[in-house]
Amino acid sequence: MDTTRTGGLRERKKEQTRAALSWAALRLTVERGFDNVKVEDIATEAGVSPRTYNNYFSSKAEAIVWRHLNRARQAADVIRARPADEPLWDAVTAAVLAHAGSEHDEPDPEWTAGVRLMMTEPALLGEMHKAYAAANDACAEAIAERIGADPHDMYPRLVAGAVGVATQLASELWLTADPPVPLAALLRDALDELGGGLAR
């Protein structure tokens, strides 16, 4: 038996279950409100038992926020995989936009309104702050690897912090924009401003 392959399949299955639970938690919370969603509801929506849910997440907030953290880790992997001769900021921009959707798709106003309400939940805000910190660490590590630096050096952490602020601000503007604006377009604008040195 190929134990390496078996282990890889098992890990992919776990990641799929984690993603399904996170998406179910997010969708149900946006539709019903944070206090109106139970663990049992999320588990049923994802096709697993509440016990399985508890093996992956300790709270609804953690399940919802996992999607943000997972996207940050995927972006870090993209940074590592970009061509070695590509300028760093181009690689970072491509990584951030890789999972942001189309720059031409307008968001559903009902969805953004639900997300906006969800983001007022104190428990969720606490988890988001932890996720932002972990996302910055993942980005700094990928940048450091790319440029041959220590992830604790100032430069990788400074770039990662700037990317984190740009991502957070674009998300906030996406939730309040009237008329609605695609998140990918806001992310590109924010990153272009940073890449240009904020030279106004």
C-alpha cells in the first residue's frame, strides 16, 4: 500500500470537510443571523455529524473565519509558485487576486448586507483579528522565502502587513460600497496604490 498517497488523500478529505463546514457556517449565518444558527444546523448542511463538526472547529466564529485564513494560506502558496524573475509586488498582487473572483462581477446586495450585519458580532470580530495576524505571518513567510530573508526581518513583515491592511480595507469598502463594487476591483486598486508608493 502507498502510505504516502493514502495520507495525502486523507488530508485532502479533511480539508474538503473543513471547507464544507466553513462555507455552511458562513452561508447560514448570513441568511439567518449569527444567533439563529446552531452547530447542528451547520453539520447537517455540510452532511456530517455534530461530533465531526466539533473535531474541526471549536466555535461558529472559528468556522466562519477559517475561509479567510485559508485564502491567505493559498495566497502564500501562490507567492511561492510565481516565476522567480517576476517582481515581488507583481507576484504578491497576482497571489491576492487569485482567489478574489472577477473584477467585473457585482456582489449581491442582500449577501453584502448579511455579511455586514454578521461582522458586528463580537465573537466573530475576535476570531477575525486572530485570523488577520495568522494571515500576515503566512504572507511574511512566503515573501521571506521568495527573497531569501528571515520571516522575522522587517521587510517581509512590512510588506505582509501592508498587504493585510489593503485586503482588510478593500473588504470593508466592498461591504459598504453604494452602488456595489466587485471585491477584486477594490483589491487591485488598493494594491496598485501601495505598489505606486501612495504617490499622490
